[in-house]
Amino acid sequence: MTVPSSPADASPSHQALPLNLLSIQSWVSYGHVGNAAAVFPLQRLGFEVWAINTVQFSNHTGYGAWTGNVFPPEHVAQIIDGIEARGVLPTCHAVLSGYMGSEGTVGAVVGAVRRVRAANPSALYCCDPVMGDVGRGVFVRPELPDLIRTQAIPEADVVTPNQFELELLTGVRVTTLAEALDAARTLRGSLRAGGPRIVVVTSLVREDAPGDVIETLAVTEGGAWLCRTPLLPLDPPRNGTGDAIAALFFGHFLQTGDAGEALALSMSALFAVLERTHAAGTREIQLVAAQEEFVRPSRMFGAEQVG
């Protein structure tokens, strides 16, 4: 598989303006989760990222103590108002959303997606349905999984649940590849008609796979692809990896139009980030140190077609 050239490799006479992407997520000043995990990788891939932060915290809440504020849902609409006033919404090519902390935020994100699509009907929406994880269970407000399932997911073109979230969204228990494919296809059927309708299942661990690997599965109308990387002994698991892989996959898909290629490129980049993080012995993922991996992974892990 050939890694696509970065925008910087194009000759000046053939350079196009970068794609504009609206990213609505949380923000931390120290560390990398939410927009702090998504914006820089997308910028390094060549995107202009219009970030809207739903919270401003000092650090990830997993540390047990933090400072900062949660912004009201009206904040999202107000920022969209200001962007729209610049007359640039028709040039917004994509929307990415992550953690939604309240019922109002879910509605605000859906409203933002609809406003972008009203200005540019071809814009794609990637929803990372941040709700929980294996070991931690559901870590959002109890009403949010149903709201995300009924309001945000139907608007999406791409959705990137982890294995726990896939099971939560579909009610399908996933222990094998066949079950993962079934659950992903169930969720794919609930996505917006007319879009790429891609489900990317991250942190996939199944009984019928080697025990020393972790996998990501991408399921589309045209087929399914599986990418496998070594499982690094990161204990506890590092925060922000789901935010980073959603951004990397969506960015590479927007650039290549190929879900299998986007899967291989994004997983290869994320593995390099985690390998650098493990070597450094840090709690925060090493996005800046590993930035070259976003555009030219030094070690490629191919995506195998499995359906």
C-alpha cells in the first residue's frame, strides 16, 4: 500500500486549498484528549480545522482533579453563528464530533451538522460516540447513550465506536469477528441515507484472534476491512487514543476516499504514537513527538478485507 503524499509534496502549480473541517469536542490544556487529540493530527494532515470546544479543562478528568468549565450548549450555536457571519459555511467540507456532556450538547451538535449541510449538502459528518469503555463502563450521563443513538447517529456518515460502545448502541454481544461484523452492519443500517455509511470499530478484542494484538474494523457497503497491530503493555490505557484514531481515520478517508487505505494509514500512525508513548513512559500520548507518523507511517500495518 502506497502512503499518499502530504499536501506539502504537491507542486505549487497544483496545490489546492486545504479542506475545512469543523471539530466539536472537549478541550484540555494539559495533555491530549478531545480536540487536543484531534486538531493537531488533522492540521498535520493538511486540514484547516475550525475547533469548537464544549469544555475547557486543565487536564483530563481521569487524573481525579481538574479545573475549568463546561460551556453551555448555546455556546456551540453562537460560535457557528460567528463562522456563518464570515460567509464560509459553504466551504466547510466535514464535521467531526466527540464527547457530548449533556442532552443540550447533543442537540447543539446535531444542529451544527444540519447548518453545515444546509450550506454545503456534500459535507460529511463523523460521529465518535464517546460513552464508555471496557472496564470503566458507561461514563457519561445515563440519558446520553439513547440520545446519541437516536439523534446523532442517524445524522452521521461515519461513526467510530469502540467495542464497548458498539455493543451498547446495538445490543449485540461481540466476542468473535462474525459478531463484530453483524453488530457493525446493524449500526451501519441506522446511519444517514446517501452518505458513505461507514462504521469503524476501535479497540476490538475477540476470542478468535491472537491474544497479543488489538484490532480495528471498518465496515462499509462495499466491504469490511480489519487492521491488526501489536498490543502494547500500556497500563492504564492512555486517554485520547479514541479521539486521535477517529480524527486520523476521518482525515485519511476524506483525502483518499478509500476506507481500507484510511484504516491502514490511521492505525499505523496510532501504533507509532503509542509505541513512542510506551518508550517515553508517559501518561499522555506523544502526538507532537510522533507527528511525522501521521503523514508517513514508518511501519505500515495493512488492512485485510474480511467481508
